[in-house]
Amino acid sequence: MRKVAIIGVGMTKFGEHWERGYRDLVIEAGVKAIEDAGLQGNEISAGYVGSMASGSLIGQEHVGALIADQMGLNPIPVTRVEAACASGGVALRQGYLAVASGAHDIVVVGGVEKMNDLDTNTVSEILGGAGDEEWELFLGATFPGLYALMAKRHMHEYGTTEEMMAAVAVKNHEHGSRNPYAQFQNKITIDMVMKSKMVADPLKVFDCSPITDGAAVAILATLDVAKKYSSQPIEIAASAQASDTIALHSREKLSEVKATKIAAQKAYEMAGVKPKDIDVAEVHDCFTIGEILAIEDLGFFKKGEGGKASLEGKTYLNGEIPINTSGGLKAAGHPVGATGIKQAVELTWQLRGKAEGRQVDDAEIALAHNVGGSGATAVVHIFKKV
């Protein structure tokens, strides 16, 4: 397998883009990435795009062809990838494998979602398709409800409190306030989180990621080719993916995401590193309990200690292990197909030393963690400064 690097990145501001369409967002992010890579579109030989629900959200299927057309990439193959909220991460993995295998030398990977054109209830129902439609969605389960069950179990087993979960939201809003691309750039307090409206006990409005429009793109190349284009290529040192049951009720445990643990173990082995070697990480905090589960299952903290670590400030920018310097899904926003690529964009900036206002000092190794559904899919990538 050949070594693979990121040579260019770009993204739109995440938020509510009422005045812009799906293709507009893709074009902006794509042009930024191509310009950042310093190459021409005709040098790209394939593309992969993560988009969970474009057919339901905007009535547009055949997304790969649409993007190839609108980006001027015809006649190269562009393939849509769908893995619920992990669509972006899986698209990145497919691009990585295409280059590593020798099938292509330079590929574009992206993610996009346009979610705000429909009402909240309709969008929530569409997102419910990331779970088991027959045994969860049809019977009334929602994703806040499923993650609330996970939160309750974690509280029961380990003494995690609502204040600990609130601390995750406060930290991610602090980081988001430093990120010009974030949907929410306002700081909040634990008291504000605790007093926000209950969504699914114990999760409140400020425990939940928002509905977001946005796109993100990265250009990948072999490491040898990368040095021709970029003075700061970022190596993808590992790419790993794992699956679990789609329905939450069939899992071995509700207080962990087994797919995350398996994918992380494979990624660490592939990159030749351990959790303690990671300088900065972007993890999947669709709900605050999601971040607590992630930092435990990725090995940054012992099982049951993620909540306490969050409350003690160990995951802040200047903490023991900086988590979600972008603001995470909670503050930066969560256009579901784009999230996994946005994580790679943020970490590329971190490893280049270009994350202005939120830069982690001397960052050399970074990790991205993207989850589909309530944990049926997990993707972990590890990046290294070259």
C-alpha cells in the first residue's frame, strides 16, 4: 500500500444558508481545496462525496454525477458514499484506499448536506433513517431518544452527571467562538445548558448538535506526488472502519460504542501510535454524551472517567488532550454528510499550524472520529505532520 497525504482543503462556513443551494456549497468548498492544493481540476482522476440524505432533503439523487458536472470534473468517476452521519468519514476512507491501492494518484473527497430547507420535524424524521427504521423509527424512537438511553446507562454505571455533559457543550462553544467557520460562535455556561429546554431526558437543547448546511472538501495524493504540490502535506497515517448492530437495543452495551473501540485499535496499530501520542482530536459529539463516550472508547480516558475529565477541563484547547478545536458538531455544526471531511480539514489546519485563534501548540499527530447512527458505523483516521 502506498502512503497517502492531504494536499489541499477547503470548506464553507457552516450554518443556515437560506440563500444558497446544495451545488453552490460544493463548488465553494471544492474550489478552495483545489486552490489550496495548487493543482488543476484535470489532474484529479476520481472523486468520492459523502451525502446522507440529499434525495429526502432537497429531492436530488445522483449526487456523484451532479458534482462531477458542476465542478467541471467530467469525465472522471465521482461516487456518492452514504453511511448516515459517517458519510464524510467513509468518503475520506474510500479516497484514501483508492490512492493507497494504486488505482489513482490524485483524488478529491468531499461531504455536503443542505438540511434547512425543510421543517425541523421532517428533518428529524429523515435523520431517523440512520437507525433501524422498522424497530426504532417506526416505533417512535428518535436520535435524541436513543442517545438519551446511552446517557442514562452511562450515568447509572459510572455516576456521570448532567453537569458533566453540559461541560462538553460549554467547551465546544468556547472553541467554536474562535472558529470563523462555526455555526455557533457564542459562548455559553453550564447554567445555560442546564436551564435549556428538555429534548429527551437527560439531554437538553444545548446538549444537541444543530441542523446545518455546509460542505467540506480535501484533495488526496500519494505522499511522493504530494510533495510536488504542497510544502505542508499531511500524511494519512491510518484509516480504519468498523460496524455494529444498527439497532441500539441489540448492542452488547449501551455505555460504549464498540465500533469506535475496534476502529480505533486498528488505526493505532496501523499508524504505530498509542492514544497518549495524539496531540489533538476531532470526535463525533452529535450529543454531549457522544463526546464523553468517544474520549473513553478512543482510549484518551479510562471508561467512566470521560465525564469527570470534561468537567475538569482536560479536553480544552490547552488541556491534557484538546478535543474538538473546531467547536465539534455541537458548535461548528453538523451537516451530516460533510462532518467527517470537516474534521479532516480542521486537523489539516492544526498540523500545518494554521488554525488561527485555536491552534494547538506543537501539534504533530491528530485523530478524527466519525460515527454513523447511534454507533453502527465508526471511522477513525490518524494524521501526521510530514
